[in-house]
Amino acid sequence: MVFSRDAVLNILAGGCDWHSSDAPDDMVLGMCLTTLGLPVTHSPLFHQGRPDDYVKELLARQSPISFHKHWNINPVAVYQLWLIEPNLRRPHSLPKTTEEL
């Protein structure tokens, strides 16, 4: 989830009711935003599962924004493989190139 500063201020001031600490936060927050009249935008690039839960060809055609689940995976490796911009990856993962004069 990504929020603007104004949206966060509205959420904090809006008096939304958080029923319990184990409630599905995305659903409760979605209801809160709707109640406050704040727009909600869905993107298929926010993934509910881990990268291994999806067909690799699907992810390869996308630019994923996030993955929701983190059990039995290395989150740093997921970040480096799927989320970081290719030109910012660690040098050992960059393809070798040569420059000609």
C-alpha cells in the first residue's frame, strides 16, 4: 500500500475503528478509506503472495511493486531480484560490458 501525506493525515484524523490487531489490515483500511471518501486505486503489480507463488513468465513481463508474503524466502534476495531497478543492482549481478574508444 502506498499513501499520500494528505491521505495519512485524513486516516489519522478520521477516527476509523480498528476492531482487532489480527483483523485483515488491507480490508479494514480499504473500508476506512471508503468511509472517509478517499480514493483507492488497485494495481495488479501489488502481489498478495511470494514470487514463488506466481508463474515466473508473468512476473518477468511486469515491474512488480511489492510482494505481501515473506515466509520461507529471503526478503533481501526478493528485493534484489524483483524490485530494485536493474541499473541499481549490486555490481556482481550486472552484466559485464566493455567500452570501446
